[in-house]
Amino acid sequence: MSGEMRGGRSEGWHIEEGFGAVRLGLRVSALLHEEQSEYQKIAVCESEFFGRILFLDDLIMLTERDEFVYHEMITHVPLCGIKAPKRVLVIGGGDCGCLREILKHPSVERAILCEIDERVTEVCKEHFPWVEKVTADPRVELAFADGVAHVEEHPAEYDLVIVDSTDPIGPAVNLFRHEFYTRVAKCLRPGGVMVAQTETPFYAPEVVGRIRAELSTAFRFVDFFLGFIPTYPSGCWSWAYASNDGPYDAYFDELRAREVARSCRYYNPEIHRAAFSLPNFARTAINGEDPWK
Amino acid sequence: MSGEMRGGRSEGWHIEEGFGAVRLGLRVSALLHEEQSEYQKIAVCESEFFGRILFLDDLIMLTERDEFVYHEMITHVPLCGIKAPKRVLVIGGGDCGCLREILKHPSVERAILCEIDERVTEVCKEHFPWVEKVTADPRVELAFADGVAHVEEHPAEYDLVIVDSTDPIGPAVNLFRHEFYTRVAKCLRPGGVMVAQTETPFYAPEVVGRIRAELSTAFRFVDFFLGFIPTYPSGCWSWAYASNDGPYDAYFDELRAREVARSCRYYNPEIHRAAFSLPNFARTAINGEDPWK
């Protein structure tokens, strides 16, 4: 959250504080894992309601209860907007939640994970049930490397690039700059799409506005969509949908969306369309203005 | 939140805890008002980010920062679904936020507030800037009385009844029962609609399911819509749209919606349509099943 969130555990609660204004607390029980990797602090807690929770640098990355929202939206929205997607790159996403959803699309031949911190995936393999199966899938390739370098080395290679990063501070800061977006645009095949998580327009309108401005230097079409994520700040989360070949609604494979939705708990064809309808305050934020003035 | 939320102030924070699982904290500064009325504890706090905050029985009812979401959605969605609405009843809603939005519709001749606790409106008049102007409007009538009795005494009178209640415990419990819904159905004019706030399908799926079942005994058409409210539990809030004359999309005055949206920070014609597209877990909850099984 633009450097403005910090978290920690106290008396059976994980408490996250942001913007000097708000706290979110989740009741946790056992601390199952904690380590300092080369890049960040990785921790996993158990909790009764939310299931297991992954923390990076003391911030909630996912809970078993609501990770489905994030992972379904960041994958199925772009994948159902692309004709027969074959090659998909995930930058970040070491928890393999994106990969799990990507593999639901029968046309996908190759799903490459480019995660800078191999320890994230190793820890997740021990603690989250989907990781073992996903990483064993022959369509999956794990490349523990810098995403910025990877996209530069693979021009015109991908139908979809998903930037499943942490917040625009720390290890992920380069993933929110226009130099990176320009490289991503070059590594897309014709009809290709880039999707990225872009924080909350409620608490961080200036971040969303800045990302849109940076994206617009590399992509002709930049749209945003929203979803409810109860354990992320404000519950109102945004993603960017960027392409040089058309807007988000240039193509929609409704049949595939309906098929995929059968194994989803959030995504369906109606949500696909509705998610791009933005409240006025989010439109203002995306246009680079302060909605709270 | 189905009796499962409790809140209080501690060291400059209002902390609300629910479902044994989650806490939401808002940083507050001065306590501007606190009293025990005949019905409930009423308090108003100042806060830097959220502006003034109204609490009933120690739970957040509204903050100046995000009350626009709740009030725009509970009013403009039904009003733009009704041809030339003339008479509108608000049950609860003592903070007058609904009235403020209703008055934006030029066809409205009469907006009646039926709030059981006059002190809520009096306290809000002192602390929230819109109340004075709204209550002085000649179209507004304040009836500090029991909503259940009021609807019984006014058959075939209203184009729209808005149930802007607290959670289904305490003073509001009767506003969530099918006896009440049956009476509301009878006080509607042809083409009339009832809208009610119906909690969060994320933490309280069983509550939303129960409300749908109760509503269905009184109304042929019951739909639900969603909106992002950062200071309500989960951020994912639901409302019911009930009628005996057609589903929510039987009529939509897009021109009026667009006109009204010019003074809104959330609502617009695209949001109007999109809000009825429900994620799978919310559909499951509304169908009376447990989405977390």
C-alpha cells in the first residue's frame, strides 16, 4: 500500500495498519513458519476463520478463505478476453494461486512462473494444498529469476503477462515503472494482454492514478477492473488490463468463462463484464485526480 | 452483523470485532457526543481521515468519508428503476443520508422519514452538514415512530420503501421478518419497490440467505446488489431489491441515472447495472447455502 502499510502480531491477532487511519486485524493461532529470505520476511500463520495466511514483510498476501477472489479475477478476466491463449507468464505469484487458475484453460500450453524469491514457493508448497499439484503439472515452468530481465529476454513470446506483485515498494518497485511496462508490451504476441494488481483506489487513489499514467506510456488501451477482497485494505481492489490491440471488451469468450466459472467461487461471465464498471471515485483516481478533494 | 459484532474505543482507535475472526479499527480523535437514548447508545467521533463518524451501540453507522457509497446505492438504484417516483418512505435512516439523495430526483413530491429514535436525527443535525438542509426541505416529512406500525397504517401509498436499518438485532430485529415485509408489500403502489440493507454475504452468508427467504414470502421478485463500503465488515455490502411487479431490470431510467450521477461519488448508470452481477459465493449465500463449505 504505497509504503503506508505495516503489520505485526500481538496477542493472537495479526494487525495491519495503514495510511495512519485504519487497522485490519485477523485472529491467528499458530505461527507455522517464519524466515527472512534474501528478499523479504516470509511467514505463514494458522487461523480458524481464514485458514492459513501467507505474510510477506508482515503484510497479508493471501488467506485461504478469500484468495480465490484475487486469483480468479487476475487470471480469468484476461484469459477469457484472449482467443485461445497458449503461453502465459506470471511475474511474482510465488504462491502459485495464479498458476492454479491459469491451468483451468484448456488452450494453455505453457504457464511460466517468474518469481524472484524461490523461498516463497518452497514455503507455500509446505503450507498450501494447491501448490504441489500445480508445480507438478507438465505445462508449468518455474523460473526463479528477476521478472524485469525475463521479459526483456523473451520478445513476442506471451499471450498474457500477469504481474502478481507485492505493493509498489521493496522488491516489487521496478514492476510499477514505465520502463518495465514497455518491455512487457514487447514480450506480448499479437492480441496479447498484460494484467497487473494495482492496489486500492479508496486509500491509495494517487497510486492507481500513477500506475495508469505509467501504463499509458506503453499501452494504447488501459482499463481497470475491481473486486471485493475482504482481507486487503478497504476490501476494494483494482487490477489494470492493458493491451496494444484493443480494449478489454474487444473480445470475450463467454462459453469458456461459463465453463471456468463452474470451478470458481467468485468469477462468472456476469462478473467479468461488471468488474469494469467503476464507481465515480475510482474513475477519478484512475484519471490522476484526488477523489477526496 | 447478526449480533456478532462489537465495538469500542481504545487509545485513539475505534475497534470493531466480528465473527471471532476479524477486527476493523479506525483512528479517531475527539469524542464529540455520547448519550444513551431510549433505544440505543449514540456517539459521534471526529477522525482525520474518515471525517466525523456516527456510532450506534458502538458500531460504525457512517463515516463522512465513505457514507456516499451506502446512501447513493440504497436510493438511486431503486429510484432509477421506478418510473417517476413520487412518494418515498425511509424506515430508519435517522442520519438523513437517504433523504439527501432521494431529493435529487425531481419527480419526488414527498419523502417521509420514519425513524424510531428521534435523538439520532437530532444528534446528526448537530454534527453532519447535510442534515439541516435536508430536514428543512418542504418535500421532507419527519415521523419519529415505529416503522412497522407506519407501513400498516399507509396501504398503497408509496412508490418506494427504503429499509435503512441497523443490523438485525436490537431495535431493528422486526424489520427483517416476513410479517414486516408482507406489510411493506401492501403499502406499495403499483410498480412499487422495497429496498433494504442486507449485511455482508462474506461474513454473514446465513443472514443474507435468511433475509432472501423471508422476502420471498412477500415479494415475487427479489434481487440483490452489492457495493464496496470500506468501513463496513468485509467491505462487501449487499442490499435487497424486492417488488411484486417485476425484476430489478424491468425498467431503468438511464437518463435520470446519468443526471443524478453528476452529483454522486459512487453511483452511475454502469454501476447501476453492474451491481446486480453477483460473485458465485454471494449467489450461494443468497440461495441459502453455505459458500464456505
